[in-house]
Amino acid sequence: MTDTDSAGGAASDASFDPIAFLETAVQHPSHEDVGPMREFLCETLEARGLEPRVDDAGNVLASRGLPASDAETHVVLNTHIDTVSPHVPYERDDGCGDAADAVDSDSGVIRGRGSCDAKGPLAALLSAFFAVEPTDSRVTLAITPDEEVLSTGAYALVEGDDSPTRDADAVIVGEPTDLDVCTAAKGRFQGMIHLSGANAHAAEPETGTNAVAALESALKAVRTFGERADTPPTHPQLGAATLTPTVVEGGEATNQVPADCALTVDRRSVPPETADEFHEALTAHLRAALPEDVGLEFRFTDRPTPFLEAWDTDPDAAVAQTLATASGGEIRPFTAATEASYFAADSPTVVFGPGVLADDEGAVAHAPREYVRVDAVREAARALEATLTKLVG
């Protein structure tokens, strides 16, 4: 994929208002079709002298500064434009009744689906992207369309022959972090443990092999998976990995020994565990715990893209320290899975943005009460601009 570049000064536009952009963006439903939101994003870039490109996976790409091959430093800004269902209408709450004051006010909140996850972070990233003037460096904006489901856009970004993220010196992923800089996150794997036995009449259970009864041993193995001798050490930022049973299916008739049973498990991994390593270790642990006459197969849930694996970046990395200094936030782990997982394998990667996943009243992101504070969006934009100015001039 080839970005369409623009001269460094062409995109700089002091008139860009991240709040005005966000208010319009939140009014574009993007839970079923990101097309209108993507068109609005492209129009915003074009209005400031850039020629964005939409690749075959639906990613929006634009760059400023030198070509990647000539740039001394290359920073990638990433977030996503899709949201979860259902759409929640936009509202502006400024805590005052004067609409004229509301336009200029930095107080209050913007409500609606995507306000914090992740159109608020997108507004802040855009503000910094337009404001920075790369000299001997490069800044790339890479906005993905499918983060909430399968991450097909992000996977295409990292797998492409001319991936814009592979040669990056830093990647900043926009998500609601309350202006903290997140340098690690757990991964998430999902799979199904299939147990197989042999049907028999329930009046003579000894003549069959009860797959549901074998679930007792399987559940014990799940509980003790983190106690085995080769368990990876606790991660300094993320703590211990977890393995949670979530769904059970089994049996066909109330008077029959069941020959099949399936248990779905949710794994929240920590570095350095990979999907393949987890699969091998769990299969071996289960096999050792189950009766010999019970068949076993563990399969990951089918998906066209890799699971979002655990990742971490050195908290002392330049991008982390620079952004934390600019924002005044803490350096900490992120509590949800993100597409940063794909980028961190090649480049120092951090997650940052305005908004919170939850507050004292409960869930914010993915919830009907989703909101972002106006002053937080502006502060995120300021911190990102200061960070980019230091990293790429």
C-alpha cells in the first residue's frame, strides 16, 4: 500500500477544531456501516490539503513529511472509526442554557456512541496531525474500520508488503485512557474444549463413557492451569493471566449417557505467551487430567484474523515518556484488548486518549451513557501535538 503524501505545510490549519469535528463524527452512525464516517474523515483531510487513500481493507491512510525511506523518524497515529451496536444519539451537555456560550466553552461533555470509543481520540489525533510540521521526519495517520469485531483493517496494515507500521519508530493508538499513557495490555484468546465419549442408556451408565461427567475433570484442570510448573511468571505491569470457563453445551436426551460435551473458555494472556503456546499448554494440561477413555480436542474459535495477543512496550521508551510528560498522565497498562497488539510486535507502541472505559457510576464505553469530556479532548490534542513536535519536529 502506498500513502499519498502532501507537503508539510499544506495540512497545517489552525482553524481545525477537534470538538466541532467530534460533534459531527458522533452523529454518523458507524456500528453497521462505517462508509459515511469514513467519507467524513476523508473530506476533513482533503479540506486541509491532503489526499487520503482508502486501501482494499477500508483503512484510511494519509501522511505528512518525508517518504518513509528518507525519514529520520516515523510516527504512526492509529485509531478506529467503527463502533458497537446500537447507535446512541449525539447530545452536547455544557451545564449551561446559553447555546452561544456552549459553542466556545471547554466545559461539559459530548454524549453518544463513539464519543469516547474512539471518535474522541480520533479528534485529538487529527488535531495533532494537522498541527505538526515534520522536517526530516514523517507522520502517518492510519485509521481502521473493524476494530470492534475482527480487526481486518489493522491486520491488513501489518501484513501488507509496504506496511506503514512496520518501519515506524513509534505508534500511538487512540483509545479512552483518561489521558494516561498505556504501555501494555493483556491478550484475549477464545476457544472450545470438546470432550467425547460413548452413548449408553442412563439405566446402565457403566456401558458408556459420559462426556458431561468428564467435564468435572476439565473444569478442575481449567482452575489449576495457572498452578502448573511451567506457568509463565507474573507480568510486572499486567499481573497474572486468567482462564475463565464461560459456556457449556452437552447432552441430547435426559435418559441417555451423553457422548459429547463442549466448554468454551476465555483466556486473558500476558507477555510473552502466544496463542500457539497457550494452545499447546492447555491441551497437555487437560489431557493429563481427563480419563483415558474420554476424547479431547481444543480448538480456537474460527476467525479470519489472529487473536489480539498480549503486548508490552518499555515504559522508558521515548514515545511513552514524552507523551506522559506532555499529558501529565500516568504510565500504566490498558485494561482492554486493542489493535496495539498487532503494531507492538514491530514498533514501540502506546495507547492514549481522552475518555474513560468506566467511571464511578459504571460502564462508559460501549454503554448507553457513553460520553467524553470536552476539556479532555482538547488536552489530549495539546499533549499529542507537543509529543509529535518533540519526536518529529
